[in-house]
Amino acid sequence: MHKLPDFLIRNTLQPGDLGQVAALHGKVYSEEHDLGIGFEAYVMESLLEFYRAYNLKRDKVWVVESEGKLVGFVLLMHRPANRAQLRYFILAKEFRGFGIGSRLMKEWMEFYLDRNYDAAYLYTTAGLDAAASLYERMGFRKISEMKSRNFGLPLLEQYYELVTHPKK
């Protein structure tokens, strides 16, 4: 068993973070899932969407850093109809298996509940079993699946939802 490297979690965006989030996604998804640079470009575009709509009262980031380098990330993004979206949940391989992902999800849920959102959702792909299990333990349920060839490979895209305040 490897020793957990030192790390810290911060909740502020700093210059360079968005680029590092996109780069980490590009590296991890290329090495582990054979996705090309198109996936990294998609992450870059959608991070820009997040940044442009960023609201300190409704949105939050969790930046996992080790030795000054971004090694993990997740965010909560406000959406219409008092919904939240979970996006960009990622950890570098050497930081997995130590409970960091669980800690990030617990903190994500605490913020979500504190802000009194009615529901949350996320998109992911089949094959990310550890993440899917974590989502389900937090109350998310898989609602649908759709085959696609986004990013040049056959994928099974999945949509998960969490409803805490059902519409009356």
C-alpha cells in the first residue's frame, strides 16, 4: 500500500486552476479511457461556461493540491429551477483509494444541502464504477443511458439525478 502524499483542499479559484483542471482531465482520460484532445477541449469550453456564470453564493469549487500542483477537482454549479450540477470530479491516479473522493463528495453534499437546492444532476460515462458507486451512496440515481460517439469513441453516456425537494 502506498503512502498518501501530502495534499490540501481549497475552495477558491486561482489563476492557472482552470487550465490545470482541463489538463488533468486530458491526461487522465487519454491514459485511462483513450479519449483524445477533443475531450480536453470540451472540458476547457465548459469550464469557461462555469467561470462566466460563477456565483460565490451559489457555486463552489474543491481544488485538491499537492506540492503546488492540482491533482483533483470537483465543483457545484448552479443551474435554472434551483438545481445544481456536479461537474469535473477527478483525482489523479496516485491520490485514489485514500478516501479523498469520498471527502470531496461529502463536502459537495453539505454545500448542496446548505444552499437548499431542490435537485442536482451529473453526466458521466459507463465504466467509471468507483465514481458511480460514490454518486449512488450520496443519493444520486441513474435516470438514463444513451449510446454516443462523442470524442471519437463509442461511449455509454449516463445521466444521474438527486432530488431533495420534489416539486409539489
